[in-house]
Amino acid sequence: MTKKIPVIFDTDPGIDDAMALIFLNACQRLEIKGVTTVFGNASLAQCTNNALYLCERFSIDAPVHAGADKTIMGVPKDDFPTLVHGADGLANINAAPESRQQGIEPASAFLIESAEEYANELVIIAVGRMTNLAVAIRESSEFVSNAKEVILMGGAVSVPGNVTQWAEANVFGDPEAADILFASGIPLTLVGLDVTMKTIMKEQYIQDLASRCGDAGHLLSQITPYYLNSYLGRTGVNGFACHDSSAVAHAENPEIQEMETGTLSVVLKGEQRGRTVFMKDENGEGLHSLCTGVDAPKLLKTYHEYLVRTYG
Ligand code: BDR
Ligand code: CA
């Protein structure tokens, strides 16, 4: 049997984060070595609580380490997207872990140590603000050389943003952290709105899936109606974009998306603050990859099959 890819999931659960975590747990090529949390869809404390709850409920035997509760510039945040994810970040189900507790080390220390332990192998799937990664990069130059790749759900290069006309939420929430990551030298793949908005999970798809995948299905039926409702209210579509699970899908099978190689940067000032800019490199030598297309039916089929296989 081929060796599994060691993965850390850096997350702000979050309804789609929760959906991505149960998908990641069902991916046979990937092995979850840890979960690190960051403020974003809710406060750090709430996101950490939710991560612990999900790991306990789905027997994900990986440590959970809490990270940043403010931006890399030290700005605290207290207005969270409650209309999208609920006041508790998980559709107001008020999840409470019974026994799981967070690790003592902060997320950045855990990231640095894990990159050393799995040198040139560790893949970090980052689906929230990049603050934990930015802290790790600042604290350790070895982290940069040890980490194999960051697969990031974030940014919008050729499509409009979802917070401003220019910026996507995970980048807009801490642009300086994104800037530190993009400039760090760590190989990076951006799975942004350019592709995540092309894969839509419709109500019928979710209902069918929920009826076939045991307790994961029960979770879906608990948390997705709230998410569907927020999309319906904002877009008129009875379905939601597959954001964080698209980054997991890339880690499991990069061929599911089309990619271009180049260099990413982020706008830090003015009305375009948080905008991600991609300069294509015709020689194919750039350190960054941008997902530009996706086989959406295949991604939806994979998500469905993996959940039924694992939890059904
Ligand atoms: C991203 O923002 C968050 O609300 C989601 O969890 C996802 O990571 C989409 O822009
Ligand atoms: Ca997220």
C-alpha cells in the first residue's frame, strides 16, 4: 500500500469547513496529522470548540491546536458572518465536545514541529485566514523549507470577490497574513472562487447524500439547511458553492482541477485591499499554482462516494 500524504487541516469551522473535514477524513490518500484553528467564521474559541466536537463525533484521532484570535497585525475581530454560518459557526447546533481537549501548544508551534517531523512531505490544507501560517513563517525559516505545499482555499483571481468586488473572505480577513505566505517561498496552490463557485451542491444532492451516509448525513441535515438558506437569500440559488472541500479534493487528486503556474500576490491598500493577483509564468517554473478549471461533476461524485463509503 502506498504511503499516505501527511496533512494538517488549518480551519475556521464553519459549515463548509465541517463538510471539508468529514470529506478529508474519508480520503484514502491523505492522513490527518492535526487540525489547527483560526478565527474567521466565528471566534477562535468557538472554531476550536467546533473542531474538537467534529473530531470527537467522527473519531478523527488527530490533535487540535488553537491558533490566532486576531490578525497578524494584531487586530481583534468580533463581527463574524453569523448570517452564513450561524452565531456558533455551525448553524446554531451549539456543538459541545464531551471529552476532547485542545493541544497545549499553539497552532504555529504545532505547524513548525510537524513540518520538521514530516520534512518535505507535509501538506497544509488551509481553509481559513492564513494567520497561523504567517506566524509559523515568521517564527521559523525552517518551516518554510520543510513544508511541502500549502493548498489554500482563498482568493478570487478572474472572478469577483465574495466580501468586496475584489476580495474573497479568507484573504480579506487578513491580507497581511496572505502577503507573508505568498512571499514566503512555500509552494502554494490556490483553490479560489475561480473554481469553487463552479461546483454547486444543490439541495437535492445534499438530501440524497444525507440519507445515505449515516451520522455524517445527520450532520449534513443539521448544518446545511442554514447554509442553503443563506445562499438562497443572497443569490436566489437553492445550492451552495463547494469552497473548502475543493481544497481537500485537490489534495486527494490534483487532476480534478486545471492549473496554471505563476506568482501570486495580494493588494494591501486602497479599495482593492484583499485582491489576489496572479502573474502567469509561461516557463512553468513559478512557485504558485492557480486552479483555473474544475471537473465539477467528478468532484461532486467523489464527495458523495467517499462519504457513503466511509460513513454509510
Ligand atoms: C471561505 O470563507 C469562509 O466563510 C468559508 O469557510 C470558506 O473558507 C469562502 O470564501
Ligand atoms: Ca473556511
